[in-house]
Amino acid sequence: MSEKKEVDVNAMPLSAAELRQEVIRREMEEMEKQAKAKSVQEQKLANFAADFLKNHVSEADIQTVRRTVAAAVQNGKFEAMVYSFSSDLCSDSGRAINSGDKNWPDTLQGKAKEFYDRYQKFGKPQGYRLKAMIISFPGGMPGDVGFFLNWGSDIGA
């Protein structure tokens, strides 16, 4: 059982100024917590962007795509999102993808370009289709791009 805390009903309550200071202190703590979380997220995004633009598609990246496809097949799906990245990492910030421009692959950079080239070399000849779509619109602007690999029938496509 929890112990009841004795309250001195004759003691003076905290002043309104003290309560205001406590509210402000808690708000400041929350703002600091949010700023720290934002900083961590910004660093993660910066690290992702640096890796995306400087490094090559790794064996681990390819294995992730294969696991994603296998899981989709297990679930009876004919399509899976196999990769995503910020539209800011496209040369036009995702405008060609968003508008359905047939030349959208020309705007790809870094790993996205490599993934697309791998699709052209290995996936397309095997009957796969690849589409790129904007999958989020923060503030009404293109956010993340998703690459969707499809292995369904061409009938009705």
C-alpha cells in the first residue's frame, strides 16, 4: 500500500509567482528536450545525406531490398516500397517525380541513382517495374521519395 503523505492544512500554499515559475521551468525543460531531439534528428538526416551522396549501394542495402520483397511476397503482395529518401536529395527537390515527368530518373543522385541503375541492369530485364512517388508532403511540399518495386502481371497495368 502506498503511504499517505501528511498535508499540513495550516501551511501557506505556494504563491502564484512560485507556481508561475514552476510552469515556466517545466516549459523550459520541455523546450530543451525538444531542441535536443531535433538536433539528434537533424544529425541523423545529415549523416544519411552524407552517406547517400558519398557512398555506394552496399550488400546490406541490397539484402534489405531482398528481405523487403520476400516479406511482401509472404504477405501476398505484388509491390513493395524498397527504398526511401528525402526529395531534397534529388537535383530538383523531387519536382519531376511529383509531376510524373518521364525524365524523373535524370534528377536522381547518389544511392538513389545507383539503385535506379541496378534496377535497369538487373530488375527490369527480369520483368520488374519501378516507380518513384512522393510519399510525404510536410507543409504541403514534397518530403520523402519512395521507390516501389512491382512484380505483378502486366495485364491491366
